[in-house]
Amino acid sequence: MKIPFDFTRWSFKLSLCAGLMAAFAVLGYRLSIIDFQPALLALVGSVLVGLLAILLGLIGTTKAIKTKQSEIASTLVGSTLAFLVVMPVVMTVLAGLGVPRIHDITTDLEQPPEFVAIKDLRTTAHNSLHRLEPENLAALQKEGYPDLASVLIYRPFDQAFEQVVTLVKKRGWEVVAVSAEEGRIEATDATPIMGFKDDIVIRVRAMGSWTRIDMRSASRVGESDLGVNATRIRLFLNDLGK
């Protein structure tokens, strides 16, 4: 006698597998057990397995509705768990669709703020800070983020600098260096899910009665930042101008 394929059971098994793969990717990278590439592959794998679990769960639910041989709620457990695993990753990717494949964003394309202290925190395994790749980096940023530009604040330098430092700390970023003499603040932020680190430098310059603020945010790993750095700069400068 041929045993029918149990879509509901396999949906649940695969959803657990997807959850374990996602947990391994996130915790493994955050705890420095695995590198960026293996973590990314594990995360992609968890999404693929999760999507299969959702598909099998929906088939199982459809069969349950037709045959009325089992409770519909029980057939949805696997697909629901898989949905919870898949959606954060899918939403992050969807949010980054249409943005240029770059990872170093600045408000000043002619003279980007320079990292100083953060250079010591980066290794050869991280992205370069020379802004030489891709060759058309500036053009790609202009096309993708035409709104990013320097901000002028009608405040004396000391007040503006203190306001910037306060806002950086309020953001919860890890402050790496603060130099009022050089008008420079360096910090590090991490993405919510994977904890990928992005480095930030803010340059504050006096311009008479005004103060000019420039900002740069660069990812340590990954060819594309999915728009995270530009969003970080945009939100920070908007709050600074309030």
C-alpha cells in the first residue's frame, strides 16, 4: 500500500530546518564563528527552504479543506513558522531593490570626509575605503541618491558639533573617535538582523555664522548595502536639522 505524501508534516520539518539555518547564519556571524560569505549563503538557504515549507504547507491546507480529514489550523503551523523566518529577509531585500550596487555613501562627492581612527578597526577582508570601486561610484550615487547633500546649520561651530555628538550617542552608535579640533566624529553602527557593521564619519566645519555638516557611511562587507547607508545618512541629517 502506497503511503501518501504528508505535506503538512514536511512543511513543519522544513520550517524548523529553515529556522535553524537562519539562527546559525545570524548567531554564527555575530559571534564571529563564520565569515560573511558562509553566513550569507546560510541565510539564502534558509529563505529557500522556508519558501518550500510555505508551499508544502499551503498544499497541505488545501487538501485538508477539500477532504475535511484534519483541522485546518494544524496544517498552517509549518507555513506560518516558515513565513516568520522568510519575511524579515525578503522585506530587507525588497527594500533594497532599485538602489545602486554600492556600499560607500557620502554627502560630499568631491571631498568625502576621511576615516582616521576607524581604519585601525578594518582588516584586508573588509571593503576598501579608497572609493575606487566601482569606477563610476560617484555617478551611481548621484543617480541613486540625488537628494544627499551637505547640510548648513545656522549655529556656531561649538553648538553644532555638540549637537552632532549628542545625536550620534542618541542613535546608539558605537563612538570610535571625537575630535572637536578636527571637526570629526567617527562611529560604528550594525544592521538589525545580521549585525553587519557600517562605519560612519561626520565632518563639521565652521562657515562664518553657519556650520556645514558632511557625513559618510560605508559598509565593511558586501558589494551592495541595499540602501542602508543612504537611509542612515538621510535620517540622521533630517533629525539634525529639526
